[in-house]
Amino acid sequence: MVMNADDRGMQAMRDRAYVLAETGRFENVHAVEQALIAEGWPNARIALDSSFARKAIGERCRAARTH
């Protein structure tokens, strides 16, 4: 499967969201979304629109905060 530039950009944003979530600095997916926007990712809400991505980020936030 070939990804176009938009797909790669969205994947890069989701990857960055996972990294942020794993830092333990964020309580939930909304906080990660706001951090992405502050970093200059204006389409963060669109990239994190899938329930799978939101759930995965939320789980990573919770796991990181318990350590």
C-alpha cells in the first residue's frame, strides 16, 4: 500500500501523539491534542479523529502516569 503525503503527515502526527502520551506529562487525549496544536500541528483533531487512535493515546497516557 502506497501512502500519499497527507497520509504520511497524519501518521507522523499520530506517532508524535503516541510519544507525547508516553512521557507521562499528559492526563488524557485532549491534553495531547492541545500539545500537538501548540507544537504547530494544526490538524491534530483530524489526525486523532479515529476511535482507535484516541483509545490508544488514552491508554498510553494512563500507563505512563502510573509509573
